[in-house]
Amino acid sequence: MFAWRGRLGLISPTQRGKGFHYWYRLAPDGVEIVPSYIGFRRGERDQFTAGLDRAAELAGELVSALHCDLVVVSGTPPFLLQGLDFERQWRQRLAAQIGRPVVTAMEPGAVALQTIGAHRVAIATYYGDELNEAIAACFARFGLESTILGGYSATGQSEGLYTTPLRALDDVGSSEVYRYCKAGVLQAGGRVDALYINGGGWDYVPAIEPLERDLKIPVIGATNAEMWMAYRTLHISNRVEGVGVLMRDHYDADVA
């Protein structure tokens, strides 16, 4: 039996291999990752509002046909547009419907920031003001203060709710993420004690460790937080080096 510790269903927002590769590469022995995709192609509001119906359909298939023990619904904009209360209610309804625990995209980041002891958080994204302010509003519910660095722009063009078009994000590497985040945190002038990076479109993961070393603050990525919460929910300890303090020092499977 391959998935002798657990089978995790992953619903990714876009049809990219990078997100699945990250989950697959960091999966511990005995855990299988089963991918599925909503298929967002633009950073437009209508894409995100319609996408949750498709996510619920995919979640049902992952459980009924593939016997997944938990489903992760990745991608924060659909939840940010409707708020934390909606995210919690939607997750609870879906979990009851499929009979399996569900991890959604936004709340794990706030819980992770609390876990590492953060109080003042710099927010790094490629989003416009509406989504960035929604992140700050979510964090405020957890007693976290936020400093928004401003959406990253790779092309000088925006697309709907994004400050960089969705397809252009494929060309944004970890070096660009590092420079953008470092400049923003330094400009904040010591007013933050953690950095939060949101968005699976750019290649931010390799930048986490250099940013933590050079800025001397913890860095939480949205995808890292989803992964961390998923393994805690499954009661599977998954200690990982090289992707920041959360997965290295707070990996124990001790979810309440």
C-alpha cells in the first residue's frame, strides 16, 4: 500500500505544475498527494467567484473516487473576496458534505503567524488594494497588525485584481521575489516582526530561507501554511529543512 499514512487531495487554483511539484517533493514517506485543478486563467473577479463551485465538485470526486483522507482547497482570492466568516462556513459545509476534513487557503496563514509569535506582519503579494486590504482585515481578526508592501508589478500592467497578469507570473523567479520583499521590509524600517508572502503564481519558495537569514525575521508563505495545517490535521509530523521556520521548527502534528 503506497498511501499507508494518508492520501491528501490537493485542489490547485491554476493548471500549473509548480504547485503540485512543491507538495509532492515535500511529502513524507507513506503520504500520497492527488492533484486536481480549478483552472483559473486570469486575475479577474468573475473567475474567483465561480471557482468555489468547481472546487466543491472536485473535492467530492477526490473523496468518492480516490478515497482521499483530507482535501486542501488552495488559492486565497476566492476566500478573500468574501471574508473569513465565509471561508469558515464554506469549509465546514464542504467537510460535512464529503465526510473528510478540509483545509482552505487563507486562515492557515493567520494561524501560522500566531504560532510563530508574530505581531506586526509585512504582506507581500502581486495583488491590488482590494485583496491586500482583505488579507490585512483577516489578520486583524487574529490580533495581527499589517503593513502592506504594495502589489508586485513585473510588467507595469495590471489584470483585474492583480498588479501583474496571471500568465506573466510564470516568469517571476525567486530572485525577483527576494528583491521585492527585502526592499519592502527594509523600507518598513523595523516596524514588522514577520513577513507573509501570498500567491502561488510566482516562485517564492526558494527566497524564504535567504529572506529569513538576511532580514532576521520569520517568513510565512501561504502555500507553506496550507501544507503545515494539512499535516497537523492528519496528525502526521513532517519536519522540512530549507523552507523556513514554520516547517522546520513548528512541524509537530499537534492540531487541536
